[in-house]
Amino acid sequence: MAGTQKAQGYVLTDFPAEPKAAPGCSGCLGICVSRENARSRGDYSAVSDANVKLRQHQSEAHES
């Protein structure tokens, strides 16, 4: 069976922590509000998208 690989034994036991808003940042807060609105309507794809957007925002706006 050339080209096949065995599973590496990795198991995802915990989900990564969601990013949190930086204190005093209206951009972070807006994304977090959108994320909670998506969660309240059961749109977990939008929740995930908001997490990605928040991480991108934080890396651009809050890391030196």
C-alpha cells in the first residue's frame, strides 16, 4: 500500500480557547458582539469566522 500513512495518534481533547477582546478596543468588542449574536442563533460557522477575524484583528492592531 504505497502512499498510505498510519494515524499519528493525535486526539483533540479540548478546543482552543476563544480569543478575548482587548480592553478598550471597540474593534475587538464589535467582533465579540457579532460572535455572541451568531452563537445565540446557533450559527457556529459564523462563531468560528468571528474567532478567526478577532485573531487577525488582534495580530494587526495589538501586537507590536
